[in-house]
Amino acid sequence: MLERTPGAAAFSDASTREAARLRHDQSGLVCALPSTGAFHVEPFPPSARNPGAACSIVIGDVATMLVAVRYGADAPLDQMMREAVGSVIGQASYEPWPGEPAD
């Protein structure tokens, strides 16, 4: 999966016996890959003000998107929330992933 992920250098393998997982090293976001359904993960572009990543998972009729952003220590909480909400509205994207969890 890491070989097929855009910006793969930003991720490391965080798999467990139970599930295949990717960890975005800068933000700490850990995404578990579903054994069935669709999955998409991508880091924020290098031009982003704050490092982060997003992963989208679709299983059946349920779409879930997780986003993690590493803000500086001086960032106001309301700015963080406003940017976080703005970045996920209507953005749940996915690609089919036919793989299985790692052993």
C-alpha cells in the first residue's frame, strides 16, 4: 500500500496482527485499511501551512473521513477548528482497495 500512496515517504507501516495500518509521521494520524470496501489516503501538499493527512474509508453505505493536522503551539483553537471543518466538507474521496490486512 505504501508504494501506491501519493507522498508515501510521509507514511510508515503501523500494521498490527489485526489490521494493516498506515501512520502519517508528521501528524500522527493512523489509518486502518479495511479488508473490503474503498480506501484513500493522502498527505497535505508541501505548500500547506500546517502538515497533515487525510484518509477516507467506505464500507457499505458508510463513508468515514479522518483528518489530522499538526498546528503550531501558538495557533488559536477557533482557527484550528474553522480550518479543520472547512477542509473536510464534501471531501470524502476513495478508491477501491482489494487487499487484505497484513499478517
